[in-house]
Amino acid sequence: MKFNIRFLLILLICFLQFACSKKEKVTILKEQDLQSQMTELYYEGYEAFLDRDILFAAKKFNEAELIFPQSDWAPISALMTAYIYYSDDYYSDAIYHLERYLKVYPNHKDKDYGHYLLAMCYYENIIDEKRDLGPLLNAKKEFEYIVENYSGTEFASDAKFKLDLIQDRLAGKEMYIARHYVKSKKWIPAINRFKIILEKYETSVYVEEAIHRLAEIHYIIGLENEAKKYASLLGYNYGSSKWYKASYKLFNKDYDMSEKKIFSIKKKDKKSLFKNFKKRFKGLFN
């Protein structure tokens, strides 16, 4: 999921047109030299990016920020440096530059983009939440920050969508542990884990299975009334679910489960997420 290369070219042209339009015809030679250096660095950085020389491209945009630290170019250069690292999966480097950008330019008008890109770096860096929850929890924190502080931006709706996915993954970790307890016949720890899913992740894709497992375990350990309570809860909320059919079979051994419906959960096409970026950069200097 990378930005469109043609769009980046348009972005670079916008940068250059903006710089030229802001300069008076009569300028001090030193200022013109600085501007020329800035333009040259941007060209070099962008050409390197097209050639996939990521480290050199990032270096050039970083230099552009240092040469013109007090200008409107500086925070944009910092963001470009971060994005270039992100575009080639150098997430640690991107995170470093984004955190620096947010610290050095706390009032920049595009810091919502900085927070979103930071959240995406954490999100893309999730490898196995069952072993390392760090990236997942960091992404959750950043997306929550976006929803809370930038509710009117184009990033907020996608942040909410990502939070739903994160909730599913956190619930998945609980489900993974609970299943392990079931295999080991550690019924009480398993019950506690399934209950966590119901209490904290009730909108996740795992809630139906969690309710069924609670019915199943209570039935196994002889608490049939408790088992019926969870089976009824499952039937009331998810009457057509395969998990309800499994729970129903606990009490009706002759029930035929041969017909199963396949349920799918539609997720956004991840490619569409970056339309927001295009809109943001198109009007960057308007």
C-alpha cells in the first residue's frame, strides 16, 4: 500500500510552484541561493525515491529541512522523510522521524496527518500480537487520539475502522489463550478468558464462539443450567450462527449439523485508505 507515484510528482511540482510564488522578483542573493539549494535537494530526493534509493532520498529531504529550518518547507520535509521510510517498510525509522516532527512542530497544520501516519507505522508493524502486543497497543493509542482530537478530519473514520480491527485482534489473543486452556482441560481459566471476550470485546468476530465455549464448558463440568443460559443467549442474538447450532447439539444429540452457512465479514479495501492522503496533499498549500 504505497502512495501513487504520479501523485508524488504532482506533490513535488506543488512544492516548487509554491516556493516560486512566494518569492518577490527582487531578492537578496543569499536567499535565492538557499532557495536554489532547497529546490535541488527536493529534486534529488524525489528522483532517488523514484529509483527506490530510499536511504538517499530520505537523507536529501532531511537535509532540506536542516537548510531551511524556519520556513514552511521544514515540517513538510520532515513528513516526507518519514513517509519515504514508511513507504519501504522502514517503520522504526519512520516512527523516529514522526515523533520528532510532532515534537518540533507541535502547531503544524498537518499534524493530524503525522499522527495518522504514526498510527499506520505501528499498525503495519504488527507481526504477532500473541507474542508482542506493543505495536498493537501503540497503534490503538494513536488511532484513539485521532478520533478524540481530529473527529472532523478525513482520517477519523478510518481510525475508527482500524480500532474495530484492533479490537478483533485483541479479542483474538484472548481466544488463543482460552483455547489453549480448553485443550489442557483447565476449565476455570478458560471460562475467565471467554468472559473477558464478552465483557471487553463484545463487538468482535469472536464473541459468538466465546458464548458457545462458555455453554460447552459449563455443560462438560456439569453446570447444565449455566450452559443453557449461554446457549439461550447465543440463540437470542445469533440464532442463525454455526456456533448456536453447535450449542444446540449439546442438548440435542441427534441434531443434524450438515448444513452450514458461511458467514463473511466485509472489510474495507486497504487500498482505499490512501485516497485520504491524496486529498490532503492536493490542497496542502491552498
